[in-house]
Amino acid sequence: MLCEYLPFRALLISCAFLFVAQISVLPTAFSQSIPAPNQIPDPQAYRLMAQLVSGGETAAAAAITEIAALGDTRFIPVLIETIRAIQLGLLPWATYDASLATLGALSGQAIQDDWGAWVEWYGTTDLKPPPGFTTWKGELLARVDPRFGEFLQDKHSRTIRAEEILWGGVRVDGIPALDNPATLPASEAGYLEEKDLVFAVEINGEARAYPLRIMDWHEMANDVVGNVPISLAYCTLCGAAIAFRGQANDGNTYTFGSSGFLYRSNKLMYDRQTRTLWNQFTGTPVLGRLAPSGDAPPVTLDLLPVLLTTWGAWKQQNPEGRVLDIQTGFQRPYHAGAAYGPYFSSPKTMFPVWRRRGLLEPKAWIFGLRIDGVPKAYPVRKLFEDGVINDELAGRRVVIVGTGAPLSVQGADRRGARVNYGNGGEVRAYERAGNTFRPSGRPGTLLDGAGQTWRITEPALIGPDGQRAPRIPGHLAYWFGWYAFFSNTLVHGESDAQ
């Protein structure tokens, strides 16, 4: 999340801390069970939480003393939130040491004041907070932005732990979405260089390019392409740009903004229609009016194919296409690397993520597919070594095609320092039915088992007699981001996902 447009100094300082303090990774251990003795009555829990945030220093100190004496481990997440709020300047420092000591005593952990390590440890437990925790957390974070309190309320249905929702350093829409952004014909986009990277979407014959130089700063575009409303949701922290059809399975069309919250280092977007929080990785509502409850079918968005490629390659293939105008209505330094160059070029993550697997480096690029609920990751490095991977996933025969070579960015951060980083590659996935494909040695084509040439296009592979192998939606991501949500993922080249 971006920090530099926060309106007051305390949050600027705290946000700078987020950029500098790279999170150390705890060994992953799942579902640590901790007993919860001496659970206190709900009214007493409500009172103690209220004292911590609104009763003043004396009342807060008394609450810490009482929590320590009671030994109710449900207050562990409350204290983790409290010490973070103190670090961010949202609560006074007077109770910081006592809060840390009580947290250590209740948990039996010697993590001290490493907030990221506390978050990663807590994720491995099966602990639950006291009743009213979600609303209390919303009231606490409303000191940053009152709208946070509207999102975090116990009355809402939810599918994720509210304890794992983190503030990402900006207010609601502090990273402003682009709504129906102005576009230019490809021939008029003189601000772009051939090597610049773009996200590409093609629907019903209409091609649209979204330069990373712009999307790094906005992370969300609500647009209409080929008469279809879409949302291109880009989580810079986990490297995933995912295109969703705007009309959900409930018949309603949703547009999205950035909530300012994260969940496992992935942005939580929200819809403007109901102000429900959505998981950007899965395209599902997770907290709010639309979150699943009872027997009602879950609200979902369909994935659409999205491609990462160079401006030069895209323009050559789509001379009649359109690209975002650099005149977005916002004042941003739209050059490569300006927004996240130091993060992209670092091997470390910025926020805590507890669910990890060391099969790949955390920020290794993968291409992810999900078919009938079965996820699989294809390491990009291996994919470009092979060029073509014929596979079968959830009973469907697929082919994954890596075109050219892995892509990279050479740019400069906001201080002018040079940054260089890999950015995945041009990858597409298709149904292959009974065909087996291999590289042809010629750009834009593949050969089938009979040696016949197939053309690579955005909607489908096109055979010599007009046969079509339709495109399958998939997307690039950092390995840590993919695994945080799909721990049951298959991995190309591995026999299982344990």
C-alpha cells in the first residue's frame, strides 16, 4: 500500500516504518492450540476493551492490570491490536510496556515488540477474540479514517478472521481507483516506450492496455471493454493483476475501490454498492452485507484472461487498440519504479504473512490456474525454460504458453535511485482438448502433435482449419501471495502440495 499521501505526520512516520521494517518470517506451524482458561463474562470483556481505547491512560493501565490478572487468552488479539495502535500513534505510549508484558504472559511467547512476528504467530493458532472484537477494532482504526469503522462491524457476516485484517497505511480510497478512465488510440500514446509493461485485456474483439506505470499507483480500474463491465484489480504487494467481470452471479454489477486494508499481504477491495470487503485474489466477498451467510449461494465474480506484455509487442499486435491516457486526473510520477520499485526489487515482503512454504522463494513468480476449485502454480522460470507445458488439471487438458523471455523493469524510485526487477512474463493458458503442443520456433505460433501450425491469439489458439482452443483465465503472482490463499495448491514439477 502507498503511504505518501497521508494527511498528517504521525501516519506518515508510521507508514515509513512499514516500508523500512521488512518482516522476518517465523517457521510455519499450523493451528497451535492454546487453552483459554478463565473466560470472563461478555459485559466485562466489553468494558475492558472500551477502557483500552477510550478511557484515558489511567483507565487503560487499570484494564491491562485486570487483563493480566484474569488470564483470559481471548485478549491476545486485543493486545496485539493495542501495541500496534500504540506504535502507530493511535494510542498513548504509557501502557506500551505493560501491554507487551501482558501479551507475553498470556501467550507464553517471547516475541517482544516485533508486531509482524506477533501477527505471523497468531495466524498459526486457533485462538478467538472476545465478542465484540470486530466492532472494537473498527472503532480503534476509525481514528485513522471513520469509514474503517463502517467496514469492521460484528453485525456483518464474514468468512475471514477479523484479527488478520491489517491496516495497509492509507485511508479508504487513499489509492484511488480509475473509473471509466480516459483512453487513447495506440498510435497516439507517445508517453510510452517500447519496453514499458502493460496489462492487456481483450473482450469481444476490443483490446485495452493498462500500463504498469499507471496501475502501480491506482491498483484498480473499473472499465468497460467490448461492452462488458470489468474491474482490473492489481495487488502490488502480491504481484497479482486479476481481471473480473463486473456483473456477479447475483445479477448485479459491482465497481470497486481500495479499502485500505490487507489480509495476508493481499489488498481487500470493497464494492461501492454495498461497501462489502472482497478478497482480491478470489473475487469473493469476505466481510459485509454480501459475505456468505446461511444457505444463500455465495456471490462470485467470473475471472477474465489478463496478459502481461510489453507496450511494443501489444501495439504491434493491436494497432487499433486503446491504452490508458496518462492524463488520469491525478498528480502522480508515472514512471517505472516510482511507486514500488524498492519493494519489487527486494526479496522480502512488506507485511506479515503467516502461511508460507519454502518450495520457492517468497517473491518467485508463478502463473496460477484455478479450475473447478483446484489450484495449480506454474513457476515462471521453469515455464520459460520449457516454452510450452501440456498438462491436465481437474480433468481438463490445458496448455500453458510462455512467449518470449521473462519480463523485467528498469526504472527509478521516487528519489531517483535506479531499480531493476523481474516482473513475470507473457503467459497464456488454453484448453487443448486432445492436442499436444510444442514450440514452433516462430513468434506467435505453436505446433501440434501432427506438426500443424496454430496461431496464438488472446481469445484462443487458432488451428490450420479454424479449430479453436479457447483461452483459460489465469494470472501471475508472487509465490507467497498464491500460497497464502491456496495452501492446497498443486505445483508444476512437484508430486503434491504438502
